[in-house]
Amino acid sequence: MKHHLLLGLAALAAAGGLAACGQKTEIDAAETPAAPAAESAAAPAAGSAMDGMSPTEAPGAKTAKGAGTVTAVDAAAGTITINHGPIPEASWPAMTMGFKASPEQVASVKAGDKVAFDLKLQGGAGEITAIRKQ
């Protein structure tokens, strides 16, 4: 009888030790609610903007260079629309698209200007960090 009691205490101690290490026992699992999925996810969901990103590459860390022709300037929105050639760093083909820009950059160009520009790439969009007339 004493032997069974000691085995039972040893089993309880082991279960308590596991619970103390962050692993749930059957009792703990029944008494505590499951963590929300967002908190328990260790990796980004498939199809997220972080797909293919190396663990050391922070979001927004990429930069790119482009060249093209300004087609529109919207000072109120803070954007410059450029018909640009391919931008390999972003895997973009030639196209016309609008980019966020500082008020100084917006004031420095007008429709029809040929420009070279630098971008900060983040979330599938680009923000102009420098722009120069050609």
C-alpha cells in the first residue's frame, strides 16, 4: 500500500513539474481557456506579406531604384504618379503608379518631368525617399 501511495505522489509531482515548465496537464488544459490563435501563432500565415522573407529581414527593409516620367502630382494627397520602367528589386514590371512622397519632393517635380527615384518598399507599395530630374 505504501508503495502505491509513493508511486501516486511521484506521478503527481511529475505532473506538477511539467505544469510548472509551461506544459499543461489534462487538469490544466480543462481549467484554462485556449490561447487565441493570433497569440499562439509562431509564424506568419501563408500568403502574408512576409512569405519568402528571411528571418533577419525586417518588414520595410528593402529599397529600390527606378526611372520614368511623372504623369501627375497631387500635393493634397502627397503623391507623385510615375510611368516607370521595370523595378527588379520589387519584382514590378513597367507600369504607371502613384507613390507617397514628402511635400518637398512633391513640390520639386511636375507632370512631364523625366526622373530617377529611390523607393522604400513596404507591404507591396513604395514610398519615394529621393527623386531627381534627369
